[in-house]
Amino acid sequence: MGRWEPNARGRLEQAAMELYGERGYEQTTVAEIANRAGLTERTFFRHFADKREVLFWGGGALQELLVSSVADAPESTAPIDAVAAAFEGAGARLQERREHSRQRQAIITANAELRERELIKLASFASALADALRRRGVADTAASLAAEVGIAVFRVAFERWIDTGQPDFPQLIRESFDELKVVTGHGRRRDLDR
């Protein structure tokens, strides 16, 4: 096998997703993932710390996107609207990999350790968003509330996107934030297809 293989990370990710789907996360080994990808275990560990990271490696980039979107929002933007816009941007990025997101979610849902890791990732997103809001001058409590509510709205929209055939994830996120405004008495009820 050559020393350099093109798109090793992508091949390892694809092999892992296939094996997790076929055999289950717990039953799949790093050796099997590397073998299916036509690579070595050493190459696997150059790209991923462990087999869990195959499912979570993009979290850092997504968090950076969320934080930069909040930071770049116009000064007059309300905290919750800055968070909503950040999640719409993230939704557009995730939409490009809908089938991958669907497969990933099924794997995570089937494993308690992975569900815990997903919750930790979402908590990290909330903390980073709250910090970004505080840097914009938003008070501590308001920043924490906007970030945590944003995570909750995103999760609801994500579940709807995964479970339905609706292709426009950013639109689902927008509708979910609009529904939040109705629930809190700060918006008008509109006919949302549910």
C-alpha cells in the first residue's frame, strides 16, 4: 500500500458509517474500518482519535461557524435572532450532507455512549454561543438563555428534518424559531405545515 492515499479521511468515514450501519457501532473495530477503507490502522489514528470521532469530527468546524455567525450579526440584532441566523447557516451546511446526517443520527440514537457524547457536543455549542453573545454585550443570563433555547430549537428542527421529506433544513429552523415566538407570545400564529 502506498504511503499516501487520496481522501483517506473521507474513505475512513464512509467505511465506518457503512460498518456501523451493518454491524452496529459496538461490534465494529478500528481494524475493520481501516481494512474496508483499504488503509492501515495507523492511518486511521492519524485522522481520528478513536472510532467515536468518526461521528463527531466536524463538530469543531460547526461550532466555529455558529460563533462567527453570531459575532458577525449586525449590532442591532436581538440575541435570539443572532442565534437563529447562526443555526440557519449551520443548517445550510448540514443540508449538503442530509443522508450522512440521517445515518449518523440513527447510529447515535442506537447507542447510549454516543447519545451522551452528542449531548456534550450540544452543551459545548451552547456555551460557545453564550460566550459569543456576551462578547457582543449581552448580559450573562440573557446570553445563556438565548444559547440554550437556540440549541433546543435546533434539535427540534433537526428531528423534523431527519424524520420528514422536507429538503430545506434552514427553512425548518426558521419555522421552528417562528413557532418559539408564538409560544412565548412574541409572534403571530401562522399556518405552518406540520
